[in-house]
Amino acid sequence: MALARHGDGPVAVARAYASQVHPVFMLPPVATALFGAALASEGTRAFDPAVALVYAGAAFFAVYTAHVKDGYVDFHRRGEDDDHPMTERGCRLGLAGATVGFAACLVGLAVLATPVAVALAAPMWAVGYLHAPQFDTNPVTTTLGYPVGIALCLLGGYAAQTGTLAVAPVALAAVFVVTLAGVKVIDDAQDYAYDRSIDKRTVAVVLGPAPARSLAVACLAGGLFAVVPLAITGVLPPASPVASLAFGAVAAVAVRREPTTATMLLVRGAYLFLAGLLVAVFFRPLVAAGVALPDVTAFGPYTYLATEVVFGSAAALLLVRAGRDALWRAARTVAAVYPVAYVWDWYTLEVGVFSIPMRTGVELLGIPLEEHLFMLVVPALVLGVHETVNPREDGDGE
């Protein structure tokens, strides 16, 4: 029986099987497994290239299994796809070959690494094999399958080198799961109309396109921002937030586009994110260059005032961008909040709750000048962000 649906002979068969290697979705798991190994190179065990490649091979065969099984189900069982390069027998043989390859990698890990690495690698094949038709009809599993697989690649790549886990890889794995969940929600929205017609319960189908997009944006924002406190607390190197800035810039453009273009941009942004984290973790550029945080106390008594100018300017830009109506709404809200903030601020200073050493010393109505500005800047910044994130249809900023 034939293995390829288009053409005869070994070349056609090879072309059919090669078609299931999708670089866009295959590269991230393999690269993440190698990233986990690179992350472990700063631990107590030296980097072992052979072990790293074996675990990356396990990631490859797991994703290959997912691609073959997905094509088999969608074309030969569901009739969703218009075409597929492999026959049913070819798909079954491809699944068997990928499973054998994965099992060989597991044996290699058992010999070269530790049981922890094997335990983290084994679920990757299960996630790939069960992607269709078991996982891809449930909004939770269809969204989290790929991100969880990426997390396993990272954790297993690390554990294969060290024999254990640490805070940094676990934290990064959580960041990847949350961030990539946002990408997957937008990716699934591409097929919203068709999925809805066949009762396929993706997040977009269950929540609707607009709420699903909002959830995706929240996941992207939460995952990217999480890198900042992880860097501040020393879990990740100081340069790590640069990776979030790079991906965030792409995401800011992508989330305003239709699902197909947004997915294309976000997948490539994820590459930037992973590459930025790899550079930050492996080379630690800021630490190597001896770069420290800027010392704004160089402004002396004008330090507090300088920070208010920076954030006040940001608030003003956001509100002006949102439109004249938004600006007036913010002005009214700030004016309404100000009396309450003034009394609260005066009382906390009076009873000694906090002190402000880096200030000009100029007081107005019983409290420092800087506190008056603070009570204007903070709510204005909050409102500027609110108006930007939630634009109004009737505003002139639309």
C-alpha cells in the first residue's frame, strides 16, 4: 500500500514525511530544550552537548508526533483539511517511526542523564499524541497543550544537565506557559467561524472573539511583565527584561491586527523573546559590563520631582493620544479624587507613616510640593492607561 498520496517512489515518500516538519512550530520546542541546557550551564554540572542533543531530539519527535496525528485526524477522520500528503497507512507508519525515535531518546536519557529528565520528557509524547482528537476540542487543553510542551522542554533540558530543578527554570517555564497561552488563543481565533460551525470548543468559540482577544492580551502582558520582578529579585539576570521589551513591542502591534497576521507576528516575537532570554542568561551582558542601575539620587533634593516629571509626561502623552474627551474625563476624575488624597496624605505624613528625604523642602498647605504633584500624576497615569487599553467608540481619539 502507498505511503504518499502525491506521487510514487522513495522521493515522494520522503517528501511526504518531510512535509510534517513545520519549522515555525518545530523550532521553538527544540530551541527551548537547548535553552534549558544552556541555563543549567551555570549550575554545579558542566554542560554536556550529547545530553542536550538527545533531549532536543525527544522534543523533536514529540512535536513530529503531534503534527502527523493532527494531519491524520483532520484529513482522514474529520475531513477538515482539503489535502494531506500522506495516506492513512503512511500516517500510521509515521506515528510509529516518531514513537520509536522518541523511545530511543528516552533510553538515551536514561543512560546519559537522570530519571528526572526521563520523567519530564515522557509527557511530551503524550501531549503530542493526544493533541487530536482528545485535547483540541477542549478550550483548556487546546490552549495549554503547546505551552505546557514548551515548559517541559525547558525543564527537562535543564534537569537532563543537572539532575534536578531550580527556581529559575521553573519560573521561566511558568512565564512561557502564560505568554504562549496568549499566542495560542489568538492563533485558534483564526478558525473561529469554522470551529463554531462544528462545535469545536476553542477559547474564541466559548468566550467570543473580543473577550478571547482580551484574555490573550492579559496573558501576554502578565507573562512578559513577570520577567521584571524575576529580574529584580535575582531569579533572572538583570538584562532579562530587555527580552520582554522586544516581544512586547511586537505584541503591541500584533494584538491590533486580525488573527492570521497577529499570529504570524507573535510567533516571530516569541523567537525574539527566547533569543533575548538566552543572551541574558547565558552571557549576562549587564553583569559582564559592570552596568548598575542608574542612580537618580544624583538629582539630590530634586529627585522626587524628577521622577514625577517623567511619569507625569507619560500620563499626559497617553491622555492626549486618547483624545480630548478622555483628557477632560481624566481631569474631572483627578479633581474629584484630589481632596480625598490630600487629607489622606497629610494624615499619613503627620503621624509619621512615611518620610520623603529626597525632596525640595518646599511645602504647600501643610504637605510637600511633591506630594501635591503625586496626587495628580498617579491617577492621571492610571486613567491614561485605562483610556488606552479601553478606547471608547464615541471618543475623538478613535
